[in-house]
Amino acid sequence: MADSLSVENKLEKKNSIKPFILKMRGGGHAPSRTNFADAFTGAIGGLICIFVLLWLTSFTDAPWLMASLGGSCVLVFVVWNAPLSQPRNIIGGHLISAFIGLAMYALLGSSMLSISLGVGLTIFFMAFLGIIHPPAGANPIIIILGGYGWSYLVMPVLISAVIIVIFGLLINNLREKRKYPLFW
């Protein structure tokens, strides 16, 4: 009797795991590559934004650039029509993630817990507030590992995000078939 229950349990476990594993196969097709004009617009937009941020850094003692802004440029200039690429998501996502990173650093210092908690809370609040911007998910890591203070929230985070949005408005709307933003 115990043997039959053991066999039944094994079969039940196997049957419950199989659908879970099968979901990992995928099933759709990979999206097609972007066209030349969109790739070129993305390259020019990213080049100009990052150049301007570095140029501004050369005039001040403060950095105007952080790594996550490169990812923001990809979204703004290549997938400009995606919800994650809109101004509210860029500015709001970077602000909330930087605030959380600074709070975690102030409360817990630089540790595995502060970084992990910072990223987890960032994901939660960006999703909950409807301002998801994936590159901003890196901000707590950047801020905590860099040991930055509260002024980092304004510069580079806020000002740089606004600069990227401004260039997104200018560059994307030069193209006849683009209308950026889709929403504020």
C-alpha cells in the first residue's frame, strides 16, 4: 500500500512539473530587426545625449552621467513608442529608483541586503506606480556601490533624465512617422 502511494506521489509530482517546464520552451517568433532609419535614429540620439551629458560633466565637479542612462537612450530612440519609453516612465522610474537606492544606503549602508532590497523595492514601486523603466532598475546598485549622497537625486538623476526626454522630443519628432511622446 505504501509503495502504491509512493508511485502515485511520484507521478503526481512529475505531472505537475511537466507543464511548468513546458512553458520555458517559448513558442513565438523572435521580433524582427529594426529598420535602418530607426537604428540610425537610435544611434544618433544616444550619441548626442551621452555626449551632452559628458560635456556638461567636463564643466562641473559633479557627474552628469550614470550607466543606466545608456539603457534609457536605447528605449527613447529605438523603441520610442513603447510605454516604458515615455517621459513619465523615464523621469519617474529614475527618480523613484534613485530615491530608494539613496534610502537603502542611508539606512543599511553598502551591503548585499541594501542592494537586493533596493532593487526589489524599486521593481515593486515602479510597477505599483505605473512608471516602469527597466534601465532605472540599476540605479540602486549604482548609488549604493558608489556611496552617493542625496544630491545625486537631483544631479545627475533628475536633470539627466529630463535632458534625455528633451532630446527624445526633439530627435524623435524630426522623423515624419514618429510622434513622441505617446503620453505624458
